[in-house]
Amino acid sequence: MITLKTARDLELMRRAGKITAAARALAGEMVRPGVSTKEIDRAVYDFITGQDAVPSFLNYNGFPASVCVSVNEQVIHGIPGGYRLKDGDIVSIDVGAAFKGYHGDCAATFVAGECSEEVRNLIRVTRESFFEGIKFARAGCRISDISGAIQRYVESRGYSVVRDYVGHGIGTKMHEEPEVPNFGTPGHGQRLLAGMTLAIEPMVNMGAAAVRVLGDGWTVVTADGKPSAHYENTVLITNGEPEILTPIDGDGGDAR
């Protein structure tokens, strides 16, 4: 069931979104050679709990950390651990926080040190595809209008969109209806209504779209071993321009 958010709901979601986005920015600042992914996870946990909020991902369906840290060919759901980042690694940070029962969810991809221009372009296109998609994130459009815009933009630049995992509604639950694919034919699916809140999240591969899950049961990697990037924000549908509830400052937009 799709829930339209009230003014009170949105007040709490904006607070959750600000905390989540700040945690994303904090994690992004830590992406540099020598830092372990576990250190990033600990910093995110300490920050979120220090804001009187709860890490949405921790123990969600058994996930053992507060943030997903996915490196290079890892697409999503990377589990933080002892791995220390190396120069040239690209690192997708996906984080969620719940404030008084309402969730925010956002992601971005950062670079540890220096990387090739090809990889920087992958990160840039992934982020830009989100903004192409939300041109259609307004009342009266359909879910597939967002999906199709993301797919067209990504594929026109020679990359692939992941099809096995999609965006989603969000509110008092981390994953609510409807699903928001990053591919599809415009003009189909759920019509958007003011008050809907969506986590829109392009996942883009340098090579083919196919992915597989590692033996830990969580980490999703590209089947061909080529790099992947991820970008996400929580978005409110209005009768006019969409409102991004996870502020985008420090979101990795410069692909540094």
C-alpha cells in the first residue's frame, strides 16, 4: 500500500533526511587511502546515534552494519570490515537513518585518491542520471517516466543500469511501495501523487548490467568484474518541483 505523507510525517522525514545526508557526507570525507571500511561504519554509527536517531540498516534483515560500503566492482550492500582503501578505489556509500520512526535513505560514490577519467565519468553519469530521472518526479507523471529517463541517459553514454535491484517508497518503513526501477518504458506503472516519498537510486555499471551475490549473502558485484557506481536521494513528490529530503551538499557530486 502506498502512503501519502502528512505535514507531520514530512517534518520528521526532513529531519531524518538531514541526518542521513550528513552521515553520507561524513563517510565520503573518510574515503581516502589507508582508511578501513569498518572505520567508516563506526563513524557513521556514532554520528547517527549522536543525533538521537537510529541507523536504519543495522540488523535490517540481518545486515551487520550501519552503512553499506561497496568498493570497485561491488554494486551495493558491501559489508564494512578490515579492508583498507587503496589509491584509485571507488567507494559507494549507502546510508539510512530513522528519526522518531521515519527513515531517510541516500547514497553516493566517492574516490579514494586518484582514479582514471573513465571511472570519474562513470560516477558523474550515475549522479546526473538521478537528476534526469527526477525531472519527472512530480504529481501526474508515472513511475516509469522516472525509470525511462534514467535508463535513456545512462545507456546513451555507454553504461548499463542494474535491473535486479531498484529504488522504492520510503517512510515509516525503509522499503515501502512502490518499486522504482531504473529502466522501463515511459507512460506505465503507478501514477505519482503529491505526498509520495521515494528513494530513487540509479545503480550503474561500466560493463554489462548482470550482477551476482557473493557468499556472504549480501554483497552484490558486477558479473564481469567491472566498476559500478551508485547514487540515491529520498525525494518528496509535490504538485510542482520535487523536494530532495536528503540535502545534496557533500554527496560526491565532484567525484573527487
